[in-house]
Amino acid sequence: MNSRNGVRRRATIASLAMAVILTGCDRTESKETYELANAGNGLFYRINKRSGEVSLIRGAQINVLEEWRAGKKGELQKSYMINWPERTISHLGDLKLQLRTTWAEGKMLYIVRASPYAGRIEKERSKTTPYARFDLLFYDSNGFEILTLPIKVSEMREIVDEKGKGASLVINANTMLTVEAYESLKELSVGWAGFEEP
């Protein structure tokens, strides 16, 4: 068997496996009840068109996502927005970090702003190969580390003020995270690496 036929065969088997999973979940529902959406990394969302319930399919495991369990009309959708307390890093010339996060569809979305631009950030960004980064460490209420988020200064974009001068750096991105892990995030610690000594 050549490699092209092998690829086709594996794709057909994967499609059949998904069909078996969906039809075996609830025989009282018709095939038209569910819609599949590819979430990437081998994950799929199964959407119940009648109830609005969304499940995450990982292999043969199906988990109903909590935020859609109570998604009936008239009920308020749970808000996952967190505005974390601003952090000041005195070692980097009183650099200020602001962080806002939320959760949606299996991902933690985050916006990080670092200011002022003039000084340490501008110096690092002017390097040919900047290595500077911020490390955001998230802990649960018992002090266990749940997530480490490295933010490279080179991947942040410059925001200018009304005079066209650099005011801050911002990154608006996301990372895969379960809703249970997101809800357990209670404390934030900020570290850094790669900044040149003053």
C-alpha cells in the first residue's frame, strides 16, 4: 500500500470513528441534531442545535462544557472576565504591567500591556535579536502553579500616543486551557528574563 492510500484510509477511519461516537451518544436524537466543529489539536466541538449545548470531544471522551449547561433563554451567560491588579516592576525602571483575561471555547484569551515604552522596553526592542520576556505565573488558591505564560517583548506590538511616540507595548493572544483550570486561577506573579542590566 502506498503512502497516499494510507493517508486516505486513516482519514476515512477517523471520519467513521467520529460518526460512531456521535450516533452512539444518544440514539433518541436524529443525525441533524448535532453539528461538529474542528477545534484543532485533534479536538472537536459537538453542538446540539436544539438545546445549544456544546461538548468537547477528545478521542472517545465527550465532556459537556459547563458554560453551556445553563444556556437556556432568559439566563445570564457566565462572565469569565478578570482584570488582574496592575504590577509594577521596580527592577525594570518601574515598568507597569496590566493584564486582562477571559475564557471562551477551550482557550484563555489575554491582553497584556507594558508601559512606559521609553526606557527599558525601547532599549530591548532596538536590539537585533531581543530575548527579553515577561513570565506570567498563575496559581490556585492553595499556591500550586497552574499556568506559566511567557510573553516575548519582540512579539508585542507598539502603541503610540497622540504625538506618534511609543507609549506602550501590547499583546492580544490566547492559549489552550480548560474552563476548570481557568476558574482555579487565583493569584498572579510576574517574572522576567533576558533584560539587559541597567
